[in-house]
Amino acid sequence: MKMSGGVEWALHCCVVLTTAEEPVPATRQAELHDVSASYLAKQLQALSRAGLVCSVQGKAGGYVLTREPASITVLDVVEAVDGPEQAFTCTEIRQRGPLPTPAEQCTAPCAIARAMAGADAAWGRRCGTSRSPIWSRTSAPTTAPARWPASARG
């Protein structure tokens, strides 16, 4: 499955927000990850539309998580950024070409469509369970200090 680069950026932003003591501005997140501030802002907006983060206005403004990190799954972030569509869409290719299978013989999904649907469902189950939170106290974050100090807000 191929996901947009925005998914990775959004996941890392969420991990940073789990350690923040106060709102973290998008520009600070972009600086921390050395990525485009304007593109990162789009990912944060997608997370906001999905209700995973919210923007705090004002001088000390920035983004914060809207719920406990353990309740935000990888699938929540993926769907916020890339949408909930399945990775595979069957186009009934077996009914095309010089030797098409007649439509009346295609009343059930073919083996390929079934296999891909099963893989998509398994991926969704793995990334969408409470065992796949963006942050686990048993695993160290990859991009954030143990606690994000207020002085590092920028």
C-alpha cells in the first residue's frame, strides 16, 4: 500500500504533540522535522478536520491533541490525511479484453479482489486497534524529547 508523504509527517507531528506541555506552532513542527511549513500546515489542517488536533489561537498558540494519545490510532491519522478509501479498487478487468468473462459469470468477487479486500481489512484491523496508538509509553518517540519544554516552542 502506498500512502502520501503527508501521513508520515502527520504521524510524527502527533507524536511530538504527545510530549508537548503547551501548544506547538506549525512553524516549530516544520522546523523540528525540516519540512515545508506550508505542506505541513495542510496535514495539520487535515488532522484538525478529523478532530485529532485543534488549533489554539494567540501568542502562545499552536496545535494540541484533542484526546489521549493512546486513543489515537495510526489508522485515524492515515484516514485523516489520505481518506478512508480502500487501497485496492476492483475494476472488473476480467470482463475486458479479447476474451472477456461474461458478466453473468462475475456475480461474486474474483480471487484477486477477495485477496486484496482481505489484505486491506487485515491492515485496517492492525492499524486501527487500541494496540496501534500513535504513542505508547513502552516505546520511545522517534522525534520528540521526553517532554517538550516551553522554552523550545520557538
